[in-house]
Amino acid sequence: MLAATVAAFAYVGTVDPNEPGHYPACPLLAHAGIWCPGCGGLRSAHAVWHGELATALHANALAVVGYALFAVGWLVWVVCAARGRPVRFSPSRAHAWAAGVVLACFSVARNMPQGGWLHP
């Protein structure tokens, strides 16, 4: 999983998503003009790969949080595996609802006039 993640980040770090023609456009943005929660995620990953955290946060702050959560989760898994302990992660229905609410609020906020700073 780590190798696939690093390979994906390396590809996005090498092939700039800011250059037109390399990646498809977001269908929701192209057809409805609405920023989805993932819009700017590739630009964010590209900026993280190059160590530009401020640029990454501007492109998609929620994606940066997701990258950090993935890194922490992987680190916890490695430490538990090294100590011979099983990894127990069983999210409840409330966790799923909370994640959905965060995604919905982020989407609404970035599409409001006051949320212009959340646009990629």
C-alpha cells in the first residue's frame, strides 16, 4: 500500500496537474460549475510532493488533512506490526456520518462567495 501511494504521489509530483491536458477535468466542475470536495486534490498532492505546504492547503485543505491522516494511520500500523500487536480500527456509523458532514460542509463552504479562499 505504501509503495502504491508513493508511486502515485511521485507520478503526480512529476506530471504537473497545473498544466492543461495531463489529467481529466472534474465532471461536476465542468458541467455544473460546482467545486466538489476533491477539486484541487491533484494540485494539492503535487504541492505536497514538492514541499509547498501553503500551496497544498490552498489547493485543497481537506486533501492535505487526508494525506496526514493516511500517514499517521500507516505509521500506527507499522508500530503495531513491529510490536506484534493487532491493529484495531472499527469506525462506527457515527464516524461515517461525521466524515460525510465534513465533506458536505467543505463542499458548501467552498462554493459560497465567502469561501473563495477554498477554491483551488
